[in-house]
Amino acid sequence: MKYIATTEKVWELLKSNTTEITKVIATDGDYKETVIEKNIFMENMEFLMESGCLVNCIGWHYDRPYSCKDVPEQEWVLTTGKMNCEIENFLTVHLKVINVSAAEKILED
């Protein structure tokens, strides 16, 4: 099931100790995939967060393959740009969620 999150919530989630980025993939219009280093992605996210009004213009979708809170570690997938058919490029961020309840609370508040 896909859920929606703001860039601010995604940033808060990424900075928390509830998740760990396992992989970031940039996909272009020709479906060529490029792996982005985690530290480069975080630097770019930090730059985006400092951009002011642009932060609220970018939406994210995330998928929780397991919705059971009893599973201690889960793999979640965040995407931006993929659901908009007018955008050729999109990002996919794979996360290992260490504390599911805390991660869900950050995204839902």
C-alpha cells in the first residue's frame, strides 16, 4: 500500500535513528538507473530543506511491504516523481526501518 509524505517528514525520518538508507537509485526518462551514494543524497536533501518554499513542492510516496508492527526490521521504499506522469526522472530510496512504531509516528504527525 502506498502512503503520502511531505519532504519535511521524509527529512525528519532520514535524520532520526529509526531508519537506515540501504540504497538510493535515480532513474531517468529512458529508465537508466544510477546508484546515488547515501552521503551525496543526504547532502542534497539538506540543500533542498534550506531552499525554503521549494520544499513543500515535492511530495513523496512510501510503501510499507509489511504493516505488522511486530516485525522489528522492515524494508520501506520511498519514491518521488514516479507517480507524476509529467516527470521523466524519479528517485527511489530504500530504507531499513529499525523502529517501525517510531518511524510511523514521524510520518503521521
